[in-house]
Amino acid sequence: MSTRVPIIDLTPWFQGSPDGRAAVARAVDAALRETGFLLVTGHGVPEALRADIRAAAKRFFALPRDVKDAYATTVGGRGWLPPGVEANGYAEGTATPPDLKESFAVGARETTGDAAVDGFWFPPNVFPGEVPELRALLEDYLARMRALGDELLRICAAALDLPLDFFTAKTSHPSYTLNLNWYPPLAVTGAPEPGQFRIGPHTDFGTVTILDREPGTGGLQVWGEEDGWVDAPFVPDSFTINTGDLLSRWTGERWKSNRHRVLAPDASAPEEELMSLIFFYETDPGAVIESIPAPLGRVAHPPVRAADYLGAKLAAITVG
């Protein structure tokens, strides 16, 4: 597996010319087959919105611990995920110390009427009263990410010469989560333990992940069989996109769900703090996912219900 992460401009796709859309789809297919990662520009999401979210989120993370405790939750919940509740390396079966981060999570909020489904996949969002502007910013961003997630899935369908709604037919009432991940400086975390990361090595679980990140010494790395761990490229005003396990399974492993990690804070940059906005897109929880057969697909996995598959993945990375 290569660690080459290409940059793809989505402008021709949105402009609608058949040749331009076909070229974007081909480039996406190549990237997801080779690496499982790409950078996209021309996505249409305002940079100012992301900057405003970061500024408001930093005000939240700077609040005293006892104030943030009122919003505390755990993996899969809505609100504040304190330090120590998540260890992504467990997704690979590797026992690692907890990830060196704090998160604030919001997500899909349109309930189904099924209490069991709603309680896990569509719980109410919680917003901090101490930072009231965060609610409108995040609701705006969630709507934009949902729309972009579906558009990426349409591009994925075009990449396989399938009907454009092949994937989105199962995202009429999807689950999704937006994590605001704050990676504190060394002064806050202290020296990392052996094998400890800001986020441990893992793959993502859903269909596509849309990441808005900041560059740093303790930043994102992508795994390659030939190159090992390699720093992911950074382009201002781009999103980093990667395939999740569910989409890889759906395509019969034609597309990679690639390992990645976020390095621990480094002694060479003791004051570095970073913040990532990470949108994890999934499907309707009740959707049954069947692998696309050969010749497009490579591996025929048994059908799986999305909620069962994703729920097991989330449980695996929860500490305690």
C-alpha cells in the first residue's frame, strides 16, 4: 500500500460537466484503491466558519474541569469526552495508554421514534451554556458536512460506474458524529507514556471521514506497507478524506480503510496545541451492507447490519 495522498479539486464535479465529473471520479477511485486517503479542495465550506468553531471550542476547552464535567460523556455519546476515556489503538487489538486529547462531540439529531435506535444513534446534542455561540456554529457545520458527505458518496458511486444514489440510498436517515478534538500542549498532558499518542493507530469505522486539521509536529501520520508511518500532507483550506471500514467492506475491499494516527506532543514543540474538526459519516443504522461483487469487489463479506457493525467498533475503543 502506498502512502501517496493526492490532492483532488472538486470544482469540476460541482460545475457539472460530464468530462470534469468523470475525471474527479477516476481520481477518487485511484486514491481510495491506492491509499484510502486524499485531500480535497473546491469543497465550498467557508474557511471562516471553521476558524470561528475553533475559536469558540478553545474557549470551551479552557473552562475549569468542574465546569466541563457537567457535559461529560463517553465514546459514542454527545458532549465532552474527558482525557482518559478513549484509546483508539484498542480497535486494532493493541493495548495502549489512553489518547492524549479532549473532545466535544455532536451529531445526527433527527430521531426515528424507535427508542432503542434513538437512544444510541440519535441522542440529543448538548451545548455548553458558557460558550453559547458554539451551538449555531456547529449546527451550521453539521448541515454542511452531511451535504458534503452525501456528495462524496455520489462521487464514489460514479467512480464505480454505479447509479449515483447507490450509496446514498442508505443514508436517508444516517448516523454521523462531529468530534472537535483538542490536542493539548505538553504543559497540560505531561510527558507521554511509552506507546501513547494523541490518537493511537486505528482505522475509521464508517463510510467517509471528513477531517479539517492543523499542521504540527505532533500531527497526522498515514501507514504504508512499504514506507511505514509517513506524515500526511497539509494544504490550507483543504479537507483530508479517508475511507472507513464500512465503506471498504461495502466495496468488497476495493477501497482501503487505512491505518492512521496522531503523534504525541513532542518535546521539540512543547507549546504546540492543535485542534481538528472530524466528521464521521455512516449510514442508516438499520441498513444492511452487502459487499459489491467481483469484478468491482475483491472480497465477498457476509451482509452486516450497520448498527451492529459500528456499535461493536465503538465499544472496542472505549476505556473502562
